[in-house]
Amino acid sequence: MSNAAFSVRKSYNIIRELALADFRMKYHDSVLGYFWSLLNPLLQFVVLHFVFSYLFVVEVPKFTFYLLSGIVFWNFFHDATLSGMNAVYAKASISKKIYFPRNLIIFSSTATALISFIINTSILWLVVIVFDHFSINQFLIVIPFLSILLLAMGTAFLLSVFYVYFRDTIQIWLVCLNVGFWLTPIVYNALTAPLPLKMVALFNPVGRILIMLRSFLVYDDFPSVEFMVTTFVFCIVFFVVGLWLFNKHSHKIVEYM
């Protein structure tokens, strides 16, 4: 086995063990255990569906699937960025005793959130197939799936650097996530929203990812090729920039932990 292959395998093993340990620890003291990873987005969906179907009626075609898909993808972005931001600080005791690339901590924290995300996305897809329709275009959800994954990791890398130097970053990011939920087209249609809100939604990378997701999964449609390419390329670039900045500061991180 070459040194490169050995290094990749070793990195994979570290990410896997850290991710599985975090996933078990997350639900260790919970009565329902892993079931909460499914129940939490479901309860959020029920509340929002009631509010925007009966109290404040939103006229969006196939609103149930529209809302559920938005919640699943937003919750992953929310969980992956928050856990990634705190991961390096939380794993300080391990990283000080054992040397390994610090960026593996962020990859492992994202992998922990990814476990629930894969399960929830699979259930979402199955629900759409059973209660609405099946189309070959639905296999293209891999594009928004990879896009949100890259965007979440890139964001987590950037936030983790800021959090090491500025502990208030987590409070600021929580406010940003609360505002971002309502500026992202989760409960409203970005394409039919008032112009200011529409512009914000279309410049919001998570919003663009949701537009792609719903086009493929719910509406059996295609956004323009330019829209898909620019969104996916932005997510790749954002991930690369986040990883580069994290690696650039990784040698200083231990000093501040």
C-alpha cells in the first residue's frame, strides 16, 4: 500500500471513529435515542405546516413536500455548521495528546450530522414517491445534496477559525441562523415572493440549493443549466476557501484552545 493510500485510509478511519462516537454520545442519555434524529424535523414540520396551512395560508403547489424538503436540508445546514464551529474546541484535549490533521475534526463533525441527513433525505424521497410521484429526475437530488454538504463544511471551517479567536461567534451565528431561516425560501416560494425578498432568496446559496432540490424531487422540473452550475461551483469554491483558511490557521489553533 502506498503512503498516499495509507494516509487516506488512516484519515478515513479517524473521521469514522470520531463521527460514530459523537453520534452515539449525542443521543446517549435520551430515552428515544437515535429516533430523535427523525422526530425532531418531523415535529418542526408539523408545527410549521399547521401555521402556514391554516393560520397564515401560503399558496405553494405541493406545499407539504415543499416544506418538508426545506426543513430537512435546512436542519442539516444548521446542525453541521453549529457542531463544526465548536468541534475543534470540544476536541482540544484529544488533539493536544494525539497529532492528526486538525481539519479531520471538522470532517468528522459534518459526518455526524450527515448520518441523520442521509436517513432523513431517504425518508423524504420515499414519502414523495409513495404519496405523489416517481421520476427519473429525482436521482438528480444528488446535486443539491452535494451542494449543501460542501456549503456546510466550508461554513463550518470558516466559523471554527473565528470561534477559536472569538467565543462570541457562536452567539452571533445562532442569530444569523434564526434570521437566515426566514430569509431562506423554506415556507415561501422564492420565485413568486415580493421582489426584495426574491432577490435575497436567489442570492442566498441555501435558497438556490432548495430551488434545485424541489425542482428535481417535487416538481419534476429543471432550473436553468447556468443556475445549477453557478450554484454548485460557488459551493465548491466556498468549501475550498474555508478549508484553505482553516489549514492556514490550524498551527495557531492549539495555542488558543
